[in-house]
Amino acid sequence: MKARVNSDLCTGCGLCEEVCPEVFQVQDNVAVVIADPVPPAAEESCREAMDNCPTEAITIEE
């Protein structure tokens, strides 16, 4: 599984980092993916971060 953040949509709210710090980190007011591929233990929280992103900036490739 791979996660992506659309930096044009991301507002840097930090929700993804809060939900899934193994994969997301906010840097310079935009979230970035710090684990590629997503570790198996973080897949569920990564999906939760995508589902809860207020700007729908996160996408997941299975």
C-alpha cells in the first residue's frame, strides 16, 4: 500500500499525523508521507487518516 498527499489540497491541519504518525508528518504547513510503502501495522490507521482528511488530500494505492 502506498499513501500520497496532494500538497495543493492539504491545509496542514495535522489530523493525518495525529491519526497515523507512522506514515504522515506535517512539514512547513503541509503533510508529507514519511513511510513508503505503508507498514502493514499502519495500514488501518492510514485508511482512517484518508477517510477523515477534511480536504480529501490523501489517496491510497493498494
